[in-house]
Amino acid sequence: ESIYQHIYKACKKREKLLAVLIDPDKFAFSNTKSFVEKVNQSVATHVFVGGSTVAEHITEILVAEIKKHTQLPVVLFPGDVTQITDKADALLFLSLISGRNPEYLIGKHVESVSKLRKTQLEIIPTGYILVQNGKETAVQRITGTEPMPRNNIQNIVDTAVAGQFLGMKLIYLEAGSGALHPITSEIIQSVKRELNIPLIVGGGIRKKNQLDVAYKAGADLVVIGTAFEEDTSFFDAIKNH
Ligand code: 1GP
């Protein structure tokens, strides 16, 4: 079974998935073993690795180390072509459909092919939608795109559905790492209602209650990075989601 099939089936069965995001840029390499052991003991189902500003080769070294300590699928969530490594299991092939920068809609994708051809990575086309969260995010700064206004829900829904029509296999609603406000339940619900493909939600989720709200609204997979980075006791706090 592929990683995507697993996510798709979970979505149809309404099982909830949780990805722990490790940003190589913010993560102390020497902590990998103990951190990943905590991930293994938690309810997490996936490890995502990626960030907006990661120095070359660091991702590969970190992914190799993570793989030593876990059986969970390790999925690349790359901010850039340089973060692609065969050491992972799958790659979210992200298209920033909230923005209008051709580099992040198709340019980087073309650039990545010579690298991807040499890997066995499972490639999962993903429509990535950045939504305003109250402060500027790294994604916004680096891609030079505007996030979608939170109050124009119809536009967010239409963007997600357009992504599905284009053949994307996942839609990722992103508030941005460390967001002040996570994606609202109203946005999640409205998008979920019109999608047949799994919905990922991430950015700014730091409390168990915010995780529950996201799942209840219809998120199939939630991504959490900062909250675990800052305090690994959050793994215990979410035991019975
Ligand atoms: C960021 O959606 C992820 O790309 C996770 O965000 O670090 O705020 O959990 P946090």
C-alpha cells in the first residue's frame, strides 16, 4: 500500500492522522534519537521534514538519521528543490495555488525533475493554500506571494476545488509555521464539504483543543511542528485525540 493510499483510506474511514513536522533549520540534530522516540510513542502517524530556509544537504542527513529510529513514513515537505532526498519515503509535490508566483506553481517543479528521476520517492501532488494568520509567514516572504484573506471563504474553497480539478491528490490548508491563528473551523468545514480528496491542515496548532477543532471540522491529517519543538510534553497532552 502506498503512503497516499493509506491517507486516502483513512480519510474515507474518517480516521484522523497526525504528522509531526521537523524543520531541519530549527532542529538540533543531536536530539534526533530522543525526539523520534517520543514521536514513536505518540499518536503521530507520519513524520514530515521540511522548511522554508534549509541549508543544502542538511535535510538528507537528518532524514537518514530519523529513518534509523522510526518505522513511520517520512514525507518530505520541501521549501526548495535542494531539500529533495531519496532517503525519505514520499514527497509532497507542492503547488502554491493560493499565490500567483509561477516559480511556485510550476517553475521549481520542472527544476526538480532531474533530481526526482534518480529517486524512488512516492510523489504526491498537493495543492498548497496559504491563508492569512495575523502575521507574515516565512512562506509568504520567500515565495513573494500573498496569503488568502481569512474572511473570503468562498475564494479559499474555489481554490481548493480548482486544485482537485487539476488532479491534485491532497489539499493542504496552511496558516504558516508559528501562526497566531490556526485555520478556522469554518474554513476547514467549507473546504472539506466540497472535496473528495484528503485535507491537510497545519500552522499554529499548539493546544489539544485546537487539534480537536481541526479534526472535528474535517481535517484528515493535521501537521504540528512548533508545539512539539518547543515542548515535547505536548506529545502526552494529545494522547486521546
Ligand atoms: C507549517 O503547517 C506547519 O508548515 C506546522 O506549523 O509549526 O505552527 O505547527 P506549526
